[in-house]
Amino acid sequence: MAVKVFNERGYDGTSMDELSKRLGISKSAIYHHVSGKDELLRLAVDRALDGLFAAADEAAAVEGRAVDRLEHLVRASVTVLVDRLPFVTLLLRVRGNTPVERRALARRREFDRMVADLVAQAVAEGDIRPDVDPAITSRLLFGMVNSLVEWYRPQGRRSAAELADTVCKIAFTGVRRPHPADAQTPAANADNTQP
């Protein structure tokens, strides 16, 4: 419930009095469990970040090419976002105004570097176009993933797997529908190149 209030009112705009009212318990009861609002924020953003880092660890264990690990990470990150939507939403809204927020932003930058490194590996392996900076590619890719917090609703018709499939199709294949001429077999294309 505290995360819901932070997302509705903003972390800075939420007082312990407001949390006490919304939770239906006294402030002293809250303080019995946590040291204050900062600890509630830390617990919340860590839940999102821990999920993302677990997804990164899982992707690192995938055998094969870097692009396959990257796709696995994108799919797993969508699942984390869907499963932990309020926590990820809060994470994406922190601005660095407190030590807890600055720590969360530092962890986000670490995750971003891991993704950029994975993109760079995929570029080096020839699976991702080399004419776009890997850091920009990773930001755009995860910008698409992170945009889900703005419009995705858990009661909707799409599962996490369906969302992940769509994100991966757009990210790794594109939105352009293939033309029938593009569907020719390699042998047919080879015949077309001979004089």
C-alpha cells in the first residue's frame, strides 16, 4: 500500500501521516517495522531492482550468442515489470533527491551498463547493426520495455509472455511487414545474382 501511495502522490509528496491513514494503522505501528519513509522507499525500489538483476543473471547463464541472451533479458525484464508493476513504476520515477534514490539510480545505471555491454557483444558477433551506439540501442530497447508502466494494466487481456513476444518482435525484427519478394529462399536469391 505504501508503494501505491508513493506512486499516486509522489515520494516527496507523501507524509508518514498520509501513509498511516491509508494503511489504517498508527505511525508508531509503521515505525515498529521500518525506520521511516526512506526505508519503505528502499525496500520498494530494491524489489524492482533485485528482480531486474535476477533477470540479468538468468540471461547471463543462457548459452549461445549475445543477441539470444539480450532477447532473454528483454523477455525476463517484461515479466519482472508485469509481476512487480507498482515497484518498477516507483523505481522509474525516482529522481535522486535522497540518498536512497541516488543509490537506486546508481543500480539502474549499473543495469544499463550490463545491457549496453550485451548489445556491444551482439554487435561484435555480427547480430546487431554496428552503426548505432550500443548504449543508445540499450536505452531505446529498455525505453520500450519501461514504457509499459505507463499503459499496461494487470486486468488487461495480455499476459506477460504475450507482451514480451510483442516487444521482442518489434525490437529484434521490426514493425515492417516482409514483402513476398523478401521471402525468397537463399537458393533463389543466389540465382538472381548470377549474370
